[in-house]
Amino acid sequence: MTLSLNDYIGAFSQHDNLSALTGIGRGIEREALRVLPEGKLSTHGHYHQLGSALTHEQITTDYAESLLEFITPVSHSPEQTIAQLQDIQKFTFENIEGEWLWPMSMPCFVSDADAIELAQYGSSNIGTMKTVYRQGLKNRYGSMMQVIAGIHFNFSFSRDFWTLQQSLHENTQPLDEFISEGYFSILRNYKRFCWLIPYLYGSSPVICRSFLQGRETSLPFKQTPFGALYLEHATSLRMSDLGYTSSEQSSLKICYNNLADYVEAVQQAIKLKSNDFAEIGVKVDGKYQQLNDNVLQIENELYAPIRPKRVAKSGEKPSQALGKRGVEYIEVRALDVNPFVETGISIEQVYFLDVFLTFCAFAGDHELDCESQRVNEKNMHEVVLRGRDPALLLADINTDGVATEKSVKQWGNELFEQMQQVATLLDKAYHSTKYTEAVTREWAKITDSNLTPSAQILAIVQEQKLTDYSLAQAKKYQEQAIQRDYQFYSQEHFIESAKQSHIERQAIENEDTLNFDDFLEHYFNK
């Protein structure tokens, strides 16, 4: 049975059904670069008192040793999620010896990209594998890629939500299968509309000149009075070809129409050989330069603005977890670090993302062919580079496969008119006004692009150095975090978690029985 947005709104608005909307689960993964107060990249290793980067559940590192990653558990309250992230950052500031967290997605001044240290995870086979994977990323995409930061937003609906959905559709398949299909429908709609995310939240229209060291680009950069480089209408250079994109991956035909095809395509992609990456070599002079010479070393290398996710068991690949037990949640990956708030993502953003993803669940179930997917990716690319250009036209493909050219303002207004209904519904379910307030706040950016963070950042860097502004924000956020009391966790919690993570890391190292060569062979043959 095909349902419209109005059908969903009507059904979920019924008093007995409202509670199905209230079990939304959220988690945040925030990346942040450690820097010195003078603006240079920290060269200090991961601080022991923060715990083991391999095994700590809330404080780890991403690609570079200086790129921290903070992870909140699943929470059903936006306020609680933000409080948890604030507590994690407070403990971090108390234990990084006066260093600050760079408040931008694109990195600070880096004098020598080759000096960026890859993240280290100890001497275990799994820890070594994680570092070699990053060595492969460095060799494939360059060292500067290791110090770009972003925000990942994890989102799930309750089983009650999906049970009601299944009833509305008069669907009789096993619930877990229906849930996976529902999340893939959200993925497809997200890919159709996700150009809206960098437009609303892109905060990286400008880069430090040092980011381009040794790289050629055809982008028509302009220079601020203080030497930074920018594109006049850009929203998120982090999401451009300068950031985490791969021309090699453009040949992959990853299907988002159903779980089985997606899993099969991902598993095939990690077996597909790359002539370019083969030139790097895998093990050169006794040292690993990458895990393999395939287009993807492992599944994590698949760069996508959103992913279907399932918590994997020990030793289980992500696609295996999905294939066996279905989709558990989705991971939104198109968010820049918000430089205007200490946590890199505001609670207002969380409320809007709830609305946006719920809208994607109600926006109809449209399959994506290769051409539609290409058009969606082109829309995203155009908004990333020139989203605030009044002349920009995007292609909106309807259910019949017919594309209509629309401006950001036209298409944005159409989407917000529909999302306003979703926000009203969520406010009714949560006895709140925060959802409609969030939509109203974001809708204003469609009317006036000067309200977008990318426009605000460009205005700032015309008046002062990018580094000076970023350091002032970093200093302010550090002081705020230190002065604030713990809200959800405690200092003792983090101290004990750090100790336990070191014990767990040591246990993993002690349990290794294979040499690294045999370990890798076993891993990829499973």
C-alpha cells in the first residue's frame, strides 16, 4: 500500500499512535583536532589519561593521532545527548595539558603534511590493522585528509514506530525485514534531499592556504585580505573533492534499493582491484603501505553522506552484521563541525535533524536507478561548491523519473512546507514547541542565504584572520567546559573508564596468537 505524507500525518496524529514517535534514539560522534594555543597542530600522542584509543567507548581517535573522536551512547533525549558530549569534552580538556580543540572542520595551519602522525592503537593485530588502514588512506588521498573533522549523527526510530508503519502498510513480512526496508527508504529519500544539509549547516567555505600544499586544484579560489582561500558561494569544502571523496569510488555501483543488494555490492567493492592503488604497493620493504590494493581497503572507506548501520559483534564486518540482523540505525555523515557552538553541533540542529529524517520516512518509497543516484550526487556537489549562488539550479527527479530544474529557494520552500507538518506532529507527540521552532529557524536560511553558517564564516574572515577567529572560539569553548560542572557523567566515571580501557587493550594484545600477515589473511578470507 502506497501512503502519502498526509496519510502518515493523519495516522500518527491519532492519540493512540502519538507515542510511537517518542522513542527516537540519537547518538553523536564528534571529531576534533587537538591544537596548541598558538594555532599549531599538536604533536603530542594520545594522552594516556584519556584511555586507550583502541578500546575506550567514548574517547578515541580518528585518522590522525591528534584528531580526537567523542562518542555518545544512544539517548532518547536531545538535551541528554548534548550534556553527555559536553561532559566528555570537559574531561578531555582537563587532561590534554592546555591544548585546545580546533572548532572548524578544515584544519589549522599545518607546515608539513608528511609530519602528521597516524593514529596509533597499540601492538595488537587489530590495533596494527587500524593504523595500516590509515597509512593506506594517507598514501591514497594525502596526509591532509587525516586532519579534517566532521560530525556523525546516529538516528533510529522505536520498534513501536515500525510496528505502526507495518500496520498502516498492511505488511505481513517479519518485522526486522520491514524495518530494514523502511530504513533503506529513508536512505533513498535522504540522498534525494541531502543537498539541504550542507546548505543549512555547511561551515567550511574557506581553508588555510597550507591545506593545498602539494595539491593541484581547478577550483576558482579567491583570497581573503588575510591570506585564507575561499569560494564565494561554497558551503562545505569538507564535502567537496578536497575532502573525503574518491574518484576511484565513483565507479562503484552501490545500490540503496534493498538490504541484500547493498550488502552484496559493498562486499564486492572490497574485493575490486584498483590499478592506481596497486602502484602504491601493499607491503614495501617489509612495511605495509595499505591493507590491500582494492578500491576499498575495508568497508569503512566507502565515503557516503549516510550509511545503514548495525552494531557489529567482535570480529564481524559491518556488512556481515547488516546481512545477518538487518539495519539497526542510520548514520548521517554530511555535517560539518559547527564553529558557533562548543560541541560542534547544536541542540537546535538535533531537533531539526529529527524532523528531516522523520520527513524522509514519510516522503514515499521511491527506488533509485543509477541515473537518479548520479543526479542526486550532482545536486550535492553543486550545493557544496556554490549552494548560495542565486543562479544555481538543482534537478528534482519525480517518481516517474522526470527531472525538474529548481532553485534552492524554490525547492527549499517546498520541502519546508512539508517539514513544517512533520514538526507540528513531533511537537504534539513530545508536548513541545522545539520542533516547529527549529524548522522556522532553518527555513529563514532558505529565504536569506546570509543567515547560513557558511555566509557568516565568510563575513568573519573578511574582517580578521581565520586562525585568530578559530583560536578565540577554541579558547572560549575550553574555558566554558572547564568551568561547567559535570551534568550526566562524573570525573570518576571517566577515570575508571580510561583505566578499564587500558586493561582491555592489554588483554587484546596478550591474546594474539597469529602474526600480522596471517591475521590479515584470516580477516579478509572470513
